[in-house]
Amino acid sequence: MSNDRRESTMQVIAFSNPRQPHWRWRIVNYAGEVVEESSETFGTIASAVAQGTKRLVQMNVVDNSQPVRTFRSTAHLRGR
């Protein structure tokens, strides 16, 4: 893997549930794993992302995870 990858690869996303239409934030690392999730709800997507970003800065962590490999070779199927 290249070392030119940005250090801050964690992402803050906002999500809502149809049963509870308020927004919550989630911090996800480069591998797509959930690092932390809010229990508090927010009225807007913008406020959820802002609070999640604030929490990410407070955490002050370095993401050393590796991305999940989504490509799978089909070479084993070609000999059939």
C-alpha cells in the first residue's frame, strides 16, 4: 500500500432510521469498520455531521486499518 494515503482517512457519516427520523453520526475507519456511533440524535444531517466531526477531532486517533478487498479473482472459474 502506498504511503501517500492521507492520515485522516476516518470518515464521519450521518444516518437516520425510518422509525426514528432524527439523525445520528457514525465514525468509520478506512476499512469500513464502525469506530464510534452517537447515541444522541440531531434534528438535521448538518448538525449530526458537525458533532461527529468534533468528536473525531477529540479522539485524536490515527487510522492504521487496511481497506477491505472488494475484488475477487475469478481465475479459479476459467479452467472449467
